[in-house]
Amino acid sequence: MFDFIIAGVQAPVFLLVFVGFTVGIVGGFIGVGGGYMVTPALIVFGFPGYMASGIDMTHIAGKGLVSTLRHRQLGNIDWTLAMSMVAGTMLGVELGVRVLVYFKKLGVAGVVLLVTSVVVMFSLFLYTQIETRRAHRQMRELVPDGKGVGREFQTSSLPKFFQSIPLSPIVRCRTARVVVSMWVIVLVGVVTGFLAGFLGVGGGFIRVPALVYLVGASTHIAVGTDLVEIVFSGGYGALRHSIEGHVDMMAVVFMISGALFGAQLGSIATAYVRGPAIRYVLSYSLILATLGSVMRLIYVATGQTVEWLSFAAVILTLGEMIFLCLFILSLLWFARQHRRGLWVPDWVKPLVIS
Amino acid sequence: MMAGEDRKVATTEGKGLGKVLLNSMWGFWLLLLAISFGLAGVIYVIWLRGNI
């Protein structure tokens, strides 16, 4: 146990490092900050809600920077796409926050937030899961040994529709190999920024599917490009929280010490897998986060009297991080096995790059 | 059959529960979920039970 003087709580250091490490792997792999996992975990460890949010945002800024640098080395960042999105994202976040303030005045912000987050995350999970399973099935039929396919494979027809919108100016994103109207990118930024601002999250779990299914970027590019956005939003959030005194730097240091290794490992792992593998992990994280929100919603709706729901939420919060981390590490291990010509399960072959 | 081939057969054609779980995606998920929530339970019991 370590005495965090600023936060006024005692918490186990090992768990902070552990959470930083696991969420670092997940964040580097699927391109999210992981606030929807870290903040509930910190609250479980005893940190007050506002402090949990501040510590989380500050650690996301540091971790996002490390992941971004690593993805830059891997060639996964399209700077044209990233910079085109930033303005729209900022506008969207501002709109989202204003709508949230409106609901706060009505006194229904808590329930509306939980219901919206459940609907958004479950919808994203459903679409990502259905599309990825279809892509996985087709890849297994086309190339049972998993060889001779590029690193991306997706079956959605939405990108073709959005890329065919003839509104000037048309932008050529060279790294992403996408030619699309600037307005589509800005609109994606505004919508994802709105949801992020309204739900009070970084928005990576919304932006990555949006970049893949609306703009038409490959999953790897979507992950790297989204991390650039996270550095901006996380950095700004960290600054604001620091000014407000919501950050215990000792907690941040412990979390970052784990996250630095995790973020690099997660980012490097993307070089061993194909797009559908990343989308699978993203969809699992969405459904597990949805279940967590549903439990909190029921807990609130029952007047916070059902104790086992609180316990289940704790187990789900921790179990989710461990599950995603183990799944990513398993894929990495299978990919190495496959490269050496050793046995791997058939379902893994189309997901890893041999 | 050579020793190397023996080893290969042993690692690919087993019918144990572990192999069944590994060979199906659903089975692999269930295996990982069980391990993850088990570990989460252990963490809860050791570090968090008194704090919440």
C-alpha cells in the first residue's frame, strides 16, 4: 500500500503499475486511451471520481505519445487524415459538452449518459463484430493457410459510399491510400468528437471504427492516426485537470511506468496481425465495457442497493483488462509460432501475418 | 516415423479439453475469459476486498 497524499487515499502500487501495463497493451493495439477501463478501475482502488479522471487523462497523454511514436516508426500514421480531423473533433467535443451541460440542468445527465454509452458501444460492437466475423470467414475460405493476403481485409461497403461523395475539396491521404472529401473527414471528426465530449471519454473506441468503416482507412492506419488525436485530447485534458488540482502525480508515475512498456508492446504487436484481429479485440473491449455500463445502470436504477452488482462490476472491470491483454499476447505468440512454421489453431492463421 | 514427426503429431492431433478449447475461437475465448475473471477474483480477494 502506498499513501497518495494529494488524492488522500492508500492504494496498492502493484495494481496501478499492472493497470498501466495492461491498458497500455490494449491502447497501443487498438488505438484507444482506455479511459473507459482505467477510470472505473481507479475508483475501485479508492480514488475519488474527479481524481480518477484526472490521473487517467494525464497517464493517457504520456502513454498516447509513446504509442504514437512507435506507430510512426511502423508507418501507421496518416498525418493528412489526423490533422484534417483535429478541427472537427474539437468542434464536436465542444458541442458534446454543451449538450451534456443542458442535460445536467434538467437533472437527468447520469441516466442519459449511461443509456447513450450503452447504445453507442453496443451498436459499434454489433457492427464491428458482424463485419469482422464475415471478413474472417471469407479469409479462411480464400486462404486457409493464412498466406498471400495483405494485412488488411474488410467487407463493409460503407467506405465506398463515403468516398464517392463528390464534395470539394477532395483530399488524398497518401499513407492511408484514401481519396475522400474533406467534409467527410470533418464530419467524422465532429460526430466522434460530439460523442466523446458528451460521454466524457477520449473517443478512440468511436473514432477507430469510424475511420475504418466511414473513411475507408485500414485498421492499422486508423489505430495510429487515432493515437495522434489522443495525444492532443489527452494533453489538453491533462493540462485542464492539472490546473484544477485533479492529478496525483505519484499515481500517474506508477501507472506510466507500466504503461510505457505496455504501450510499446501493444503497438509492436500490431505488426504481427492483420486488420480483423485488431477489430476483434476492439469489439470485445466494446461489449465488455457495455456490460460494465449496463451493470452500473442497473445499480443506479435499483437505488444502489444490490451489493453483488457492485462486486460484479469490479470483477468485470479488472477481468476485461486482463482478458484483452491475454488475447493480444496470445495472438502475438501464435504469430511467432506461425512464422516459425509451428502449429497454430486454424482460426488464427488468417488473423496473423506470417 | 522420425522423432521430429512424432512430436508434430503429438501437438496437432490431441483430443484433450485443452486442444478442443484452442481449436475453436469460442473455446479459446471461454478459456481466456475463465482465466481473466479468475485472476480478477484473486486480485479482488487479496488487495481490494477490505478497501471497497
